[in-house]
Amino acid sequence: MPRTHSALPSPAGPVRPTPRARTALRPAAVTVDGGFWHDRRATNARVSLPQGPDLLESAGNLQNLRLAAGTAKGVFQGAFPFVDTDVYKWLEAASWQLADEGDEPLAADVARIVALVAGAQQPDGYLNTWFQLVKGGERYQDLRWGHELYCAGHLIQAAVAHHRSTGRPELLDVARRFADHIDSVFGLPGSGRPLDGIDGHPEVETALVELYRETGERRYLDLAGYFVDRHGHGLLGGDAYCQDRVPLRAATDVEGHAVRQLYLLAAAADLAAETGDAELRAVGERLWHTMTTTKTHLTGGLGAHHDQEEFGDPYELPNERAYCETCAAIASVQWSWRMALLTGEARYSDLIERTLYNGFLAGVSLDGERWLYVNPLQVRDGHTDTGGDQSARRTRWFRCACCPPNVMRLLASLAHYLASGDEQGLQIHQFVTGTYATDRVRVRAETDYPWHGTIAFTVEETPSDEPWTLSLRIPAWCREFRVRCGEETYDSPPDDGWLRLSRTWTPGDLVVLELALEPRLTAADPRVDAVRGCVAIERGPLVHCLEQVDHPGGGLDDIVLDPSRPLAVKHRPDLLGGVTTVVAAGRRRRIPDRGWWPYAPASGPAAEPGGEPVELTAIPYHVWANREDGSMRVWLPTS
């Protein structure tokens, strides 16, 4: 059983276990001040976040709050009953950014919008502009689609972020009044509460756990446990879409709407941490294993179906019809981080790394102004996509604008997901330029990762006479590595993914981790029908893809990769803000004209032999769709 950590404080961040939590690890304090993630976070702070208020104003979200407060006249604006959450996610993102650095204009925007939210709240704590303005105050009559508790969850998370970052109580007071109202309404039969029910979109559960962590009010934790355990009892009709087909404790597979499933599992991990519930921990371990082995795309993307945004069957991992919603990638990071803290196992951070660099980061353009809601692994030649929420073209904003502010909040809080500490020392989960610290030690890192594989760690603060352990995650993708620490060298793969260096350290001690970043070809499990006979190009944590713009003279549907030819690495400072590409050899097939019928006898040639040789330029997947529209593909046929 993991120990509690009464001596270890937690820095501000989205997950802050109490001192009594039964976790193996606790979040450490990280400052990112250079390199890859610093640059992407700077774009988020400089471009994406400041645009938020204007976008929320133009979409009507802020006006809805004024209407609910009675300070303006008009009608509700927005296509969905949950548009309030776009405001709350932006507030959370802005609050984490304020914790990272002072920003007076941003602080003023936050204060103004917090006041709008507080003004819209009803005297008994209820707050949802759709139901207040459109439904005449009707409450909790459409739990499947109304998203009232989902909205409350995002409000609570924004309030916790605002309080942890600024110390100000205004938004936390709003969240507590809403949570108290919910606690007075929902409960088991015989509890004295009038309604036994759950929301069609899990979210309030993990928010309530964090509200408990912030306030110490045990009833918020109990309420979260009630909601988690009432899923799967037919309260919403008993289907998988709303996570209501089977109780979570009895589940053997991830199913239904991907984001809903992952938010519910994140809450289960939080509850397991705070209560020591071994059954919930086992559920998380079981379902995470099932998800990663049978339902996760190479990019870390999740969700096979556009229809209902849901998981498919095992090994149903299509390319051009992959959904892989950006919000699902974010939810995956949130759940895996909770499992990493709960168990101490490196595999959860392996998935976090893959998801961050690929399935998540593709969701926002390099300039921070355009977004992808879905993240396919192939766009065919001649596609006629015209834009929209489910588009393969980047869009300024969406009718269902859940993804953009969700991206903003993960980037703003990213430092929280990079390192942890325990009584033994410091664990480095992700590699950035900056400082990693617990209450006892501080380590400085310098790196150009993921473009180069060298990370240099310098011990800056350490007890003078007390040994501790610096643990480095050796990524699961890494074939060769070397660690130099003083006169010692380590290059044997650790059994559990953690290379542990235990000693009495001195300020100035240097540890150098060198990860071999040779490009590689990757094949899928043979049960994945969609990519049988294909390979993908990877380098380090980055999945690569081809874009039509780099391959003039035709599209990508007729390109074949030659796996017998070596892959080469080429840094392109002129391309996409400066990226390292992988160069491969291929051919353009000469496909015979079969007339009006495209099928032929299996014994005959599928295409004429030979074909035009072509040099293939594979760019990192996360930077695709930043130039002209065109075809794209990750998985490449080899014959």
C-alpha cells in the first residue's frame, strides 16, 4: 500500500492529494523556462489565452451570464446547453497562467469574468444559464443531455485553480455554494435528498474530489463517491454512451463516449487515492491496460467513431475516420497522471509523453489561433472537407468549443504533469529545460528534447548529509540510452522504467542522460485491420507523417515506403518554425486503369511493378495542417 506523505507539500496544480492520500508519489514543483514546451506555452500565453474573452464574447457565452444576472436583455446564445463550460475552462487556464507568471491584463480579464459568473448565480447556489434562460428555471429534468453537473464540475475546477493561483476567494465561494446545493439535491434513496441521479457527462466527480482537497470538507468527497458508484445502474437508460451500462467496479473494458469514460476513470483514481479503495485502484489498472493494448492509436489518440465520439471494438483503429478528439487526449493525460501518482509506475507517464507530443499537441496550430477538434491519422487525396467541429481543417472556433479552452488549460498547467516526489527523492517523468524541486531538493535541467536526446541535470539544492534518489524515466520507446553520473555509467534498461540514482549529493553534481533518437519504423498489432501491411515512422517520442505539400507531382494515396532503405534525419530550421524531419525512400505506384470496375482477380497484380522513385519527407505529426490544405497520412504501405 502506498504511504501517506504528511511531510511533503504540494505545489499549485490541478491535482493536489491531501497529506492522508494513499499515493506512491506527489506532484513536484517544476518551472519550464526554455526549450520546446516553453515555446508552445509562450504561444498559449501570448496568443491563445488573450483571445479567449473576445471569442467568448462573440460567441455569446459572456452575454448569457449577463442575461442570467439580469444586467442585460436578450436571448440565450449558443447551440448547446453546456456553453457555460467554455467560460469556466478559460478561467481555469487563465488562473494557471497567473500562477506561472504575473499578467495584469489577464488578471483584469479574469476578475471581470469571475464577477459575471458570481452575478449569474441564483440565491440557492444553482447556476446554469441555459436552464435559467431557456428552460424557465427548470432543473435536473434532463440529466442525460442537460449537462448541469458537467457544467458545475468545470466551474469547480476553475474555482480551485483560481484559489490556488491567486489566493482570492470569490470564485471558490461561488463553487462551494453550487456544490452545497448539489449536495442538498442528490443522494441515495433514503438519504433525505430528493433525487437519485447522475449526469450524462461525467466531470463533477473529479471536481468534487479536488474541492474536498482544497477545502477539507469531507462531504464533497463522499458526494463524488456517490456519483461514481451510481453510474451503471440504469439511471440514464442503461447505455454505454453515458457510462451507464455497467457499474464501474464491474467494468472490464473502456466503452462509450471516450471523454466521458476517461473523466469518470480520473475520478475513480482520485477516490482511490483519497480513500484507499483498492477495488477502484484495480479498476483503473485493468481498464488502462485494456485501453492501451486494444483501443489506443499510435499518436495516443482515443475514440474510433465519429458517431457518438466513442471507443470502438478492440483493435478497431481506423485512420481517415479516426475521431481522436483533442479533449480525449487531454482526458487521457489527466487520468494517466493520477494513475502515475497513485501507483508510481512509469508506464502511465510513457503514455502521457506520447499523447502530449502527438495526439494532444496536434489540436492547436503553431500560431495558437486555430484548432482541430478531431485528429485523424490520414486525410485522403481530394478530400472535400469544408470545415466545422469534425473537420480535418483547422478552425478559428467551434459551435461546440470544448477543445480550444481545454488545450489552453492543459498548456497553462503543463508544469504540473512533469515530475513528482516522495520520501526517497525526486522523479523526472518528462524532460524539459527548467527546474524540478521538492521541499528538500532542486535539480536544473538543460535540453533540446525532443529534437535531441541529451538532457543534462545539475543538482542545485540538496541536504548536505542525507542521501536521496534521483529517478529518471527511461522511455518505453527508447532502444539505447546512457546515463553518466560522475565516474559511473548506466546503460542497462530498468525493469520498471525507472533508473534510480541513490547517493548523498553535492550542489553542482551533474547527471547526463543520453537517449538514442534514431528514427524507426513501427508496425501495429496484426489484428488492427486498418493498417495491416503498413508501417509508421517515429523518432523519439514523435510520430511522423507525410503531407501532400512536401511531395509535389501527386497525392499520397499512391506512395509506397521502401522499408529496406535506411531512414535519415534532417533538421529543417526553415520549416514549420524549425523541425527535425525524417527522410525515407519510396516509390509512386503505377496503378493500372481498370475501367469502370476497380476490382481485379486476386491472382493478378494490384499495380504495375516499379514506379517512380520519390524521396519522402516525414514531419512531426503535431505540426501537420499548418500550411496549405492537402492529404496527410501516418501509416504508409510497404507493398
